[in-house]
Amino acid sequence: MQALEGLKVLDLSRVLAGPWCTQTLADLGADVWKVESPQGGDDTRTWMPPEVNGESTYFLCCNRSKRSIAVNFRDPEGQQLIRDMAAKADVVVENFRKGALERFGLGYEDLSAINPRLVYCSISGYGRAGIRSEEAGYDFAIQAESGLMSITGEVDGEPMKLGVAISDIVAGMNAVQAILAALLAREKTGKGQLIDIALLDGSVSLLANVATGYLATGNAPRRYGNAHGSISPYQVFSSSDGSFAVAVGNDSQFRAMCSQVIGKPELADDPRFSTSRARATHREDLVPLLDAVFRTRTKADWIEAFKRAGVPAGLIRTVPEVFSAPEVAERNLFVEIEDDRMGSLRLPASPLALRGTPPRPPSMPPRLGEHTDELLEEVLGLDGERCAALRRKGSVA
């Protein structure tokens, strides 16, 4: 069995933060009912390239193992269908603009009145209350406004965003944690609750040690590029045939690197470098010395030497190299799925390695409305004639 087997999730979200949350719940065994507009469905279905057989790989990244039902939100009968499904659900996840679902009678107050045990997770850019709650939130803007971009990039270069929509993904991860906590609380109280997840909140929390450094000292942080503000050597170095990453996290690792990797044990006894604080303070002296040594051999040679010494270091892999790495395959981080429309397709898999209740084997992300009749019959008990009538009216597709 899976950890969340039997949990029913009504997914009213689209794009990334909400779907990332509900995909994780699906991975853990929940039955996720993805509600989409009949007019095109989830926005990401059109986000191409890249694509495979005419389907967006962006959509494929965050919708595995769900069932899709296409419902017209603007139609009163469509709205009633969603309310009826909410009465049967344990969790609702949505990321509409503030007030949009309330206009359809699908807000938290509306649905919790029908189902007091409902856990209702609302995801937005800036939260459901406050001076910016009316604004739409997009990952790139949130990365900029949260301070993440200000600490990312080369020392003298432009602030840089991360290569994926990290604000959305972290909001989705935070939503999962909050939902699971609310479900545990429901076991004690018998009642659900409203969860207010904001992209801004999650992204500011990602500042982590940088945030505490500023809040505690009042000193504004700066960018270090591929280096670390508190630890050295903890950065990218050049070898004779390319770059690699060195992550020396403590004094014993530094001593092992000096004696066993680069053959310069005297560096570990140098007062400028003998402690972590000293190395961070004197990085301008240390880094050129190491750089000169690392340029004398290949990156493969250095990585092997670091491994023998038990000191962390790593190759800087491309994405194709990542998915060719034996440890990635060994950890089952991607799967091959057989599908009637795609044939055989490789997709990412869940990283949540629960040994007793492992994630479910993933199924293909659904086609728009693929499970409309199935869910209407199974969840709401509607017969084929009623489903056909709703489809003719335009309430569903």
C-alpha cells in the first residue's frame, strides 16, 4: 500500500506550484482529481517547446498519476459538480486569483460548509491577506523580490534566477507539508482548515543562513558566485580539462585534502588556513594556491583522489550526464512508462523513498478530460445518460 492510499484530493490548481503539490500527494497514493477547463485545460498544456508527440513536457513534469475531469467553472451545473466532488474529498488545492472561486461559490467558506472535514489549501503569490493579495504571483518576479536573485550569480555580474521555477516548486513542497499537518490535526479535532501558502513566503524562507546572517548582524549579504560566504574552499575550480566542484566543509576534510589529495600538508598547518574561520577570512590567499595545483591534472583524476580521501567533490554534470549516471538510475529517479499514445516514455519519478509504504508506480499524466465520465460515475454516482446530458450542455467535456 501507499502512505496516502484512500485520500481523495480535488485539484483545482494549474501551472506548477499547485500541480507540484498534488503530484506529490498522488505519488504517495492519493487519488487526485484534476479539474480543468474544457477550453484548453491547464495552461502548461500549451507551453511548448519542448514537446513529445504534440504534448508539452512542462505539463508532463507535474501531473503524473492524476485523473483529469474537464468542468466548466462558469456554468452553474459545472459549479455544482465541483461542490458535489468537494463533499466527497479530503483535500482541495487551488491557486486562482483572490476572490475568483468565491464568485463561483467554490471558496473555502462555501466548501467547508458542505464538508467541515475538508482541508482547503490555497496557493498564491503573496498570500490571501495583505497589501498585495490581489496580485498574481509569478516565479521570476518572486525570485527577484524575495532576495534569492540578489545572492545568486557571479560576484560582479547581474543577479541571476535559478534554472527552474524554484519559488513555485518550494511553494508546492510547503503546501504538501501543511496539508499533511492539517490532516494529522483533523484526526484530533475532526475538522479541516484553510491553508494559506504564498510563493513569497517560501522563497524568503529559502534565504536560510543568509537571512539569519542579515537579521542578526544588520550586514547586507553579497553574491559569492560559486563560492560560499562562510566556508572555503567550497567552490568551483578549474582542472586541466574542465571545471569541478570542491566542498570542504570542516577542518578535518581540509587537512585530508591537503595531505592526501594535493600533497601539500603544510597548508593545513598554515595559521591562515588551519581553521574554517581563518580559511574564510583568507580565501584570497588560499584560492589562488589551490587553483594553481588543480590546473595540473584532469577533473577525473581529482574526483578520484577526493573520493579516496573521503572529501566531498563532484563533477559538474549536464542534464544528459545526470540521467546517465549509475547512481541516479540506482535511486530510481526516472521511470519508463508504456502509454497507448506515447509508446515508451521516460519521466521523472518521486524522490520520496519510503521503505514501508513506497510511492506508487507512476502513470502517465492524463489527457484533458480523459477521466470525466469515469469520475462522474465513480465519485458522484451519475449514470451514462446524465454524463452525456452534461456534456451536451457544455457543463463538462
